Amino acid sequence: MNEAIPDTIARTLVDPSAYADERIHDAYRWLRANNPLGRAAVPGFDPFWVVTRHADILEVSRQNALFHNGDRSTTLTRQADDALVRKITGSPHFVRSLVQMDAPDHPKYRALTFKWFAPGSVKKLEDDIRRLARQEVDRMADMDGRCEFMADVALGYPLHVIMNILGVPMADKAKMLTLTQDIFGGQDVDKDKRAKKLAALPGFIYRYLVKAFLADFTKYFMKIAKDRRANPRDDLASVIANAMIDGEPISDREATGYFTIVATAGHDTTSSSLAGGMGVLARDPELLERLKADPSLIPAFIEEAIRWTTPVKTFMRTATEDTGFAGRRIARGDWLMLCYASGNRDEAVFDDPFAFRLDRKPNKQLAFGYGAHLCIGQHLARLELKCLFEELLPRLKSVSLDGETSFTHSWFVNGPRQLPLRFEIE
């Protein structure tokens, strides 16, 4: 089998707008059937292998010594952007967080907050999270039966939760939203326009502005860290600020990376799954009635909403040595794209994968990743979704679409962009 992916398919993989419609799933379907581990070559990008089958994604994810996160960018990056990041930071990464780490650093840094995000610890947060969920439902009840769900509910609720856990004051909500949406939010249309305007500036001015942006958030997080070192509290910011690695205090760069990954990974992905689930309910009144009649189905609904939406569409890995994998010869330094949304629609694992079904037991969805880099916040994300839907559904009499829906244009984190709803609520 020829390893080269056809040009039309390869270009779809690097087209952010393809992730906003069914074109990406058409491409994935073709790849799973015809070239499940092919090589994409597109002008402006380094060549990369495309891993589309569920089993192969699992295998790459469990071989952490063979396939690294940190050697190159962990997200698909244009050659020009990669060169710019390296000029600014001296590495392939804007920040260094858990996502960009490999052993031996990764397990040490992951252990700092592992207990905080363990099921038992997360369960202790339920009362506070449920209170926030109830407030959101009360807000919906005051919206006269219409809202743009993504902007009015889905973005704010998870952000509020993660700010509470971090211990960040709500007065800084706008700054945190800028962090999660504008800096690390992918290639969405409006963001891409702003990026192009910036990129049109002379190189030294562009680099200065990006450095200033990063410095601003480093200063912000370090101010929080300084306060927690002097006045530790029962919040995640205190855990990060006072962390010790190999007997030494965590560095400012690693602390900033930790704050950043908690804020961003804990927000965008949950927002997308929440809106994805509401979009399904708005299109399927019978499903809404099933859930209202039997709330015990809500956890299965949430798990299927996560599979259905798959907020993190792709991550990149880098081979650390020459190896044979899935019938291909992978060379040291080769880049691999793990296509989670493809794995979550793999016909070999999921019956009728393009249908939303509550009877998937077990639901082997890959939206949280797998292996050593399995999302540390997965239990928190599920709890947030559970609390919101458990508070909303008993009061929700009906819900339907109230206009055109749209999805973000991004090959990284992707989900609903606009979800206008009309609803009746008690």
C-alpha cells in the first residue's frame, strides 16, 4: 500500500474549516478504510504520519518512550509558525506544561496534582460545582426562552468552575477567557484573522508583541504564585506555587505552564462537550424525554456526548528512534498526528459510529487520550457535565434550535461555536 495520502485528503487534514463540517469525517472514513497510517505532505507543513484507527492511537499512546510529546510541537504547526515559536522561546513550545513533557519530568510534574484530580478528591467539589450549575440554570430561566448557549452558558460555567478550583478571583474572568480562547484556542476564523494581521507586521514587531503577551500572563500567574507562597490556601494555585521537584522549588516557567494547562484544558474541552450535548438534545426531542423520564441515563448521555464531540481533535507525537509500526517504517524524528475524532468513529470499535446512542457499554471513547498522558482532569470534566445536566434536565420542558449553528475552525480543540436555542424552562 502506498504510504502517501492523496493530496485532497492531506489538504483537508490541515484545513481548519474542514473540522467545522463533515469534510473531516469524510476524510477520516476514507483513511480508516484505505490508508489508516498514511503520510501527509502539504506545502507549508513538515510531513507527518496520520494515525486514524482506534487501535493504532492506543498503541502509540501507550509507547511513551518511543513516541514523545516534547521533542517537537504537540499540535500541528505550520513551518513558519514553528520557526517563530523557536525564535521567541528557544523551544518548539510557547509554554512548557504537562502536555509538552516526557519522562522523567512528566511523571514528576503530573504527581504534583494527581491526588487533587483523583475521583475521591473531585467528589468533594461536587456541592460547589452543583451550586454553580444551579446558578447557570437559574440564569437560563431568566433569559425569556432564548439564548446563544455557547456564549451565554457553555463558556462561562466551566471557566467559573476552574477559576474557583485554581483560586483565581472572578474579577479576572475576562483575562482568563482571553487566555483560554485567544491564545490557546486554535485556528478559529476570527482568531485567524487577528493572527494574519499580526503576522503582516515586521518580524521583530510581531515577535515583540507575542513576547509581551506571554510575559503579561507569566507576570499575572507569578503574582498569584507569590501570594500563595506567602499565604497558602486550600486551592490548586497553592499546590502549584509551593510545588517541589527533585527537592527544588518549581521554576517560574514550569509554574506558568502548569497554571496555563489547568486553565485551558479545563475550560475549552468541557465547554465543547457541554454544547455538543445540548446540540444533540435540541435536534432530538425524544432523547430529551428519555433522559427526563430516567435520569440514571445521564452518565451514559455525557459519555456519548464526549465521544460525539471529541473536543481535542488531534495531538502530535514524535518518534524517538527508527521503528516498524502498523506495517510502516517510521524514522527517528518523524511526526505523527493522533486523530482522536477518527478513533471515536472507528467502525471496528463502535457499532453505528455516526449515531448518537446511549447503549454503548462500554463506551471506549478516546476523547481524554490514553496512557501516561491520559487527561488528568477527566473526572472533573465528567462531574461538571453531570451537575449541569442533572440540574437542567428536570426543569427543561423543551429545547430546539433557534437559528444557524456553527463550529470552530480548528484542527486542535474544536466544537460548537454558535448554538442558538429556543427553550421552555421551569
